[in-house]
Amino acid sequence: MSTEYRYDPAEIEPRWQQVWADEGTWEVANDSSDPRRTSYVLEMLPYPSGEPHIGHLKVYSVGDAVAHFHRRTGRRVLHPMGYDAFGLPAENHAITTGVHPRDSTNASIASFQRQFRAWGISIDWTREFGTHEPRIYRWTQWIFLELFKRGLAYQKQAAVNWDPVEETVLANEQVKDGRGERSGALVEVRQLTQWFFRITDYADRLLEDLATIRWPEHVKTMQRNWIGRSEGAEVVFSCEEVGIDYPVFTTRPDTLFGATFFVMAPEHPDVLRLTAGTSQEQAVQDYVNSALTSDKQLRGDVDKVKTGVALGRTVTNPVNGEQLPMYVADYVLMEYGTGAIMAVPGHDERDFAFAQAYDLPVRRVIEGGDGELPYAGDGPLVNSAPEFDGLHNREALRAIVDWLDRGGKGHASVNYRLRDWLISRQRYWGTPIPIIHCARCGAVPVPEADLPVLLPDVEDYKPRGRSPLAASEDWVNVACPSCGGPALRETDTMDTFVDSSWYFLRYCDANNDEAAWDPAAVAQWMPVDQYIGGVEHAILHLLYARFFTKALSDLGHLPPEIQEPFAALFTQGMILRDGDKMSKSKGNVVAPTALVERFGADTARCYILFIGPPDQDADWSDTGAEGMHRFLGRLWRLCAEAADELPDDPIPDLDSANPDDERVLRKAHWAIEKVTKDMSERFNFNTAIAAVMELVNETTTAKRGDAAPGSVRFALSTAASLLSPFGPHVAADAYQLLTGKHVWEQPWPSADPALLEADTFELVCQVNGKVRDRVPAPTGASRETLLELARASSKLRAHLDGHQEVKAIVVPDKLVNIVVR
RNA sequence: GCGGAUGUGGUGAAAUUGGUAUACACGCAGCGUUCAGGUCGCUGUGGGGGCAACCCCGUGGAGGUUCGAGUCCUCUCAUCCGCACCA
């Protein structure tokens, strides 16, 4: 092969990037008169820290392939980009270096921008923003105030998770195994007044609407588990000695007659009150103190021996009037249900373990379990009340709840694991909460005209148990907007997940100075047709964004039919190196800049998509990337050569085609069909790229034989066209060389059904399910014909002779299986 | 403990509806091009047996359903990921 055709991505890629920048190819207007269907393709916005890593290259390679495919299949595509620019790493960096977080963040954003352009990602840059820009966080503040006015944002004192390293509170969702998600430090419980969003109001809708969205099942399951809906009953147990009613939540009201004691959480506010002045006071006090100061993770250990202390009081079981002794025990959690439980040791393992440890009675009220207790399964009721004994427990459950309801002793109830979203952060680099605290008027919203509340510049970013903003006295001290009296600004900033809960709405109308968005613009694009990102956001971001969408829709800021932000979700797997996560400490990082420099962006993008199904983790291999580089080089070279050396003849039609033409043309149409299916029905870019490789392999100078120039040019330009969503530069270049046209302006190729169906196929001939021969057979032949063909095979006869034929299975256009004895 | 995912050549993987197991690559081997290396091109490449035609075995393991199972069912092992004293 001539060496004058050298594939040079360093020359090709910048040249096409310039074309796209000059003509604003990927910009899209909010033009509702455009008749084309719209498609909103979005990857999760990056957190700009340092340089983009290989995970970014993967997510944008996937998203860009989808965006390109949607465009070329006739859709008007919104594919924007922005930056989740507030957050702790920039602030921690500021603490050690003194560089303002704004400066380090902007420097990182500039690096991301450069990379995204160098990767050739098809972004509408006119809609770009960072969440740290006042023109954007102004609207984050506006949304906060809208939620505040409707009671969906509120302040309360609560036991919150305090991260002693980050020196800020964290949302429940940011605590994993009792440790701060980011710092890894054991979180402490603190009683603090904090701002919350009332996400629990939306628990049911967040649960129900999962049925309306095309998300991976495991992500839906994770959200369901997180919301943790339990159906049961609330039942009131009364402590007559002190005259206080204690409601408890139970999922098993059918076991009420089996309750033999009653347990409260150490945090329960009444525990100390109930024992004050009694002989148990000291013991209870000691127990509560040790429970509250013990390691949260140790306390949560399922295998931990059950401990507790008697309160010396009793409550009345409302179903039978029995007096149940009260205990305090740390296996009961204040944050779930009412912080108190009825204990049924006969039918609950934990209650059983406690009863064993403290020698409490165990009563069976449900038959089953081979006579062993505890028994958590179903069965008929016993030892309960005459009207319930003998009933199956599932029916008894309903009957008992009805009976409690009629008697005013309880009612059906639903409990959630989900807690309200704590959004206060005692840190600097975030959106200031637009509230002014006035001694006379309370928490007063900053008037809309005064937005944004700008983040003041401070000298010292270090958190000292309060927000760094508190030190900025000129900023903090203001007049109350309501009464004009002296007042103080709220100094906490918002969790950065607030910013990412609405950014996708802003892209629809990114340059609107009058409003966060025009609902008409949002109606045109939302919901996001395809959202793409890491599974690590399965709960946090994806739950919060769903909550925001529903709340904003309820408030009238979104069209009522928009209830979900992301109609379809794709979660991509990680890129590993030698089976390990890439990390600086392991020294196994593959930097996208180095890849692009060495191979070009197309090779890096195509290889990342070729390495395996994109939802799975994949191991990076340098030699694999080299292989992709070879393939792109071969494709480009064949195209350049054909463009120069082969006349631009028309494609031969099937009648005039020689066998080589037919083979090449069929392969091209097969590849069209294969890539189209892989792109539209699933995200199997790896097999799509493999199909393009097969097509190119069939069209090499050595393989194409006597195929006419028209066939070769068609096959090669088709290969370039099919590859363009993955390797847009090399595809654009090769396609232009062959056709003189811009590939992105061409409609996606469609396969000719006549060329997909061959008139002969390879008939698989089996005896007893084992393949013994393959013979050519005419497509559409009758069962009889196929059977005859198979029987005629000499290889088959060797296995048939001397045996008795029992049965023959014929699968038309596929195989024959003869069963012999 | 509960829930979910995965398991196929030396490696990444393919097999879309129960119908040819290993497509496409990487690696390796051989050949050609080249002074050489690299590049590029071609050929071969699951394991075992056989000169060969061919035969046997083979999708983590064990059973089962079926003419036919990587695919369906039962049990089981391993790895990974969620959640977890949630009443």
C-alpha cells in the first residue's frame, strides 16, 4: 500500500473542530416552528477540578454518540454543557493555598472547555454556564425562596450529621456507614438549627412515578429502598401513671397480642422524664449517656448483643389491656417511626434476642415455623382474641387495624425511611441562602429585586464550626427587608446538590436575564430524552432532581405534565486499569490529554466505546487503543486512496453486480442494519463499531476483488458514515474525501431490505442436536426441500445409516435436526 | 441478613426470540514488505486425539426441562455493588 496516505489525527481533528466552531454546527435555537422532533441529550454536568479524567471522556463519548445519532435520524438535538462549580475541594484548596476558589474553579473550567473541544464533543456552547456564576445562582436563590414561600424549605432544630473533618453538616444521603462520604470521617450527632427541603412530602410520588421512566432497574430499586416505604399501623400505647400516650409504628399489627414489652430509643425525649426521681433514674441516665456517645457504626451492628435498661414504668397494650414493662434500648432508633416500639419477641428476631437477654416472656400468636420461635412468617392467629384466633394473619392484620380504628386506638399508617433533605452547609464556596434573620420578623426572604445575594470575598476560608461567611461582618449586618430594623444574613450556604437539581432546566433557556427560564422554552425540551452518568448518583442527585422537578411543577413554574426530569437514564461503568480504579496514589492514571496527544481524540473515543458494553466497568489497555488507531488509519487510508484512485461511478444495481459487488454491497447494508439496531434499541456501541470493522475488512484492497469502484466507494463512505457518531473527525474527513459532503448533514443511511436478504443461506444440518454439516440452501425453501437437502449430505448419512429416524425438526431458513435412535 | 449485578478462549468481549458457541479486537505464532526495527499487508490461533478425513470435550459447579440450553427451571460456588437493629 502506498505510504503517501498517512492518517494524521493531529492535522485532521483541529481542522474539523474549526469548521464546527466557525459555523456553530451544534447550536440549536428555541425555535418551536421547526417541524423536527426534539431530543434533549444530556450527560451529568462535570465537577470542575483539575483536568478531566478518563471517566469524563467515557461519559461524553457515550452522550455524543447518542446526540449525533439523534441528529442524523432527523431530530433537533439539544446537547449543552455546564459546570457544577461550587463545592468543597476548591474551598479546601483555597485553605491550603490562599487561591480564591473562584480562580481555581475558573482555571479548571477553562481546562475542561479546552478538552471538550479537543475531543470534538458536539456541544451547543451558547448555553454554557457554571453554577457559581451570580447570573445562575441568582436563580438557585430564587428557587429556594419559592420553596420557602410554599413551606417546602424550612428551618428546624434537629439531630444532624456533623462531619468533624469538613466541619459542616451533611445530608443523610451523604453519610455512608456512619462516615462522611467525602472525608471518610466518623460523623457526630449534633443538635443544630438547619435548613431543610421537604422532600418527604413527595415520597409517594417519587416512588410511584418510577414506573413512568425508563431507568435501569437497579437504580429504581436503590431509590425505592432509599425511600423505604412501609405499610402498617400506628397504635397508641398509653402510660397511665404519667398520663402520656405513646404511638408506635408497626408493620405487624397482626402480632399485637404477642407484645410483651415496650422499648424506647435512648434519644427519645421522654426517657429521662419518665424516670426522673425514680430508683431507675441513675441507671437510665448512665445508659442513655453511653448510648449517645458510643460509635454510631458500632451501635448499628446487627450482631451486637442487645442491651437496655428498664424504666420501671409500664404501658397498656390497647388490644388486651395488659401492662407491658418499658425499657430503653439502643436497638430502637429515634429517626425511624416514633422512636418507640412494641416488642413482639415471638415473631421478631431483635425483640426475641432482647427478651432472651432480659428474661422477658415470649408468646406465640401465629402458628408456623416448625414450633420454633421467633417465627416471622405467615400463619393462622392463636392466643389472641376469640374473634381473631384462627384467622390467617394477613386477614387478621386488616381486621385488627379496622377494630383499632373504630375504637380510636390506632389507624392504618405508612412510614418512610426517607428524611427531609438537609441543605445547610457551614462552608464558603456555595450559593448563599437568601434569608435575613430579624429579631422581630423572624426569617425574612431577601426581596427578589435584591437577588442575587452575592458571595462576599473573605480572607479566611477555614470553617470554624460556623460558616466562613459569618466573619464578613459588613455583609452579615443588614437592615431587615420587612421592618427595617437591624438584622443578620443567613451565613450558611446551600448543599451543591441544590445547584445540580435544576441546571438541566436552565439549559433550555440559558441566557434569560428576566427569569430562571421561560416555561415555554422548557416545555419544548423537557424532559431530558436521554440522561447519562455514573451510577454513584443513583440516589443523591437523581432523587433530588426528581423532587425539584415535581415541586417546581406544583408551584406552576413548569408545565404540569413535566413530572420527571429524565425520561431515560443510562449509567455508564468505570474505566479501570489492571482491574483497579485509576488513582493518583496507585500511579495507574491514564490521562485523556496524553491519549489525545498520542492517538488523537477519535481513537480514544472509539476505543472507550469498543472496549465493552458501556454500562459495564472496562479495563483500559494501551495495546487495545493501538489496535483502534490502526483500524481508523486503515479506514481513512482506504477512503483517501479510493477517493483519489477510483472513478466516482454510480453504485451498480443488483442485476449488473458481479459476485464481489454483491458481497461488498450486502455487507454494507448488513452493517447499516446492525449499527442502526445497536444504536436505537440498546447502547451497544462495541458491537456497532465491530460491525463497521467487518465492513471495512470486507472492502480492503485484498478482499474486495473485482468489486466495481461504485460499490467500493459506497461501502467505504457508508463505513465512515456509520462511524461518525463515535469518531466524528476521521469520519467527516473520510466522508468528505469520498463524497465532497459533510457527513453530519446527511441523513442516517437506511438499509435496503432487498440487500439484507440473500437468496441462499447456509443450512445447518444436525443429527441429535449436533452439527454435522452445513450446506447451501435457497432462502424460503419448504421444510421438505430442506429435509431432503440435509438427508442428501454424505456427512449426515454417516450418522444416519444404521439408525432409526425418530423425528425431524426443521427451522425454516436456519437448520434441520434429525433425531435418530 | 435482604436486594441487585456478573461469571464464556491467554485477554477485552460477541451470540438481540431456546437454534451454527467464541463475531470484532488485543495478544501470540508464521509469512510477505523492509538493510534492520517500526509501519503496513496476509495467514493461523478454545482444549484433547489423529498423517488425514474426522472424532471427543467445552460457556463457574451439580442436577433438570427440551429434538436442541451460554440463553429456561432448581440447587450451589465465587466476585462485585447497594441497603441494613427500618419495628
